[in-house]
Amino acid sequence: MKSYFITATDTGVGKTTITAALAVSIKKSGIDVGIMKPVATGVLQKTGFRSSDVSVLHHATKVNDPENEVNPIFMPLPVSPYDASKILDLKFDKKIIFEQFAKLKNKHKMMLVEGIGGILTPLTRDYFVADLIKDLGLETIVVTRSTLGTLNHTMMTIKTCRDYKIPVKGILVNNYDENGGPAEKNAPTTIHEITGVPILGVIPFIRDYENLEEMVSCVEKNVDLKSLIS
């Protein structure tokens, strides 16, 4: 069964919530799903997991995997991993990511791996999220918005995937506002027409996007889950 890398057109698009909801939805079909956030930066949490994103993923999926496997690299500064490693004088050791991913992949039937920021977020000066996806050998799912400007960001993301020869399973359009303007309403159709990449789902705007139960319900209703597990 395939595993997927969840990337996005930018930061704050909803990767973590989408990844958590996808994992929960797929687990309901009886498939053992593991989750991973190879690299995380941000404010160090006072309790629980170091990263708030990892906390969301772990709480949603209730996996028993240790934090060092689910999130092998954490840098306590809300900047790119490259900047964090410079500012904090930390070494970025990508080998540990591959070691922990191999462990998780052997434990679970399917893996959902969430990236950090967009596809060209720098992990080091010359190693980007796209390089990580390529080295992990995963097919990717791209999460995008439906707001003005999404066409440019989405096309650039898809072009980068193609330049890196990263297979794209499809695109998830998040926070779709059916009452929005022409740019919002036409975004999913236009993105598909231009890229030729399948739209796996269009997830409507949810005011309380941290409401996991509501997000799972939306994913189950609006995302082509069968295509991910077939």
C-alpha cells in the first residue's frame, strides 16, 4: 500500500489538520496508518510533545510510536529549519530522518508524512523539502488554498514537483468558500485545467479548523479516500 508525503503551497495552509484528518479517516477503514513530521520548528511546548503540530497528529491518530521516531528533528524557533540551525547553532542531520522513517514504515501499513512550510522550504542551504520527498521516495499530496493568488503558488509547487520528478497523487483544496468571489469559486477547476493534476477533494471553510471531529467529517465527505487506499 502506498504512503504519501503531505506538502503545501505555503505555510499555514492546513497541512497538519488535513494530515490528521486523513489519517483518522483512513484508519476507520481498518488500515494501520502511521504518521510522521520529520522536521518541525516553532515554540517549544511546556508539556507533551515538543512541537504543537506533532501533538495534533499524535492526539488524532493515537499511535504508540515514540516522539523521536515521529519527529526526529525539532528546532525551538519559529523560522525555517535552515535559519533555525544557523541561529541556534544546531546541526541538521538528515540521516536520522531516513532511519526513523524506515522503522515507522516497517510498523505500519501506510505512512502519512507531513512536511514543513512549502515545497522549497530550506532544510539546509542546499537541501529543500522537495529533496526530502525525493529521497524518501514518496508520492505527494499538495494542499492549497482557494484564495486569490493560489493559482501562482499551486502552479509553482506542481512545477517544482515535476522538475524534481516527484509523482503527485493529487491536490487538496482547503478552506473553500462557496460564497467567495470569482477567484475563490473557480480555483479548483482552473488548477485542474492548467496542471492536469487530479483534485482529490475540496474541503469547505470551517470556522473552528482545530475541531478534529468536524474536519474528519469534512474529509470523509469531500475527499476521494478510495483513490488513496486502492
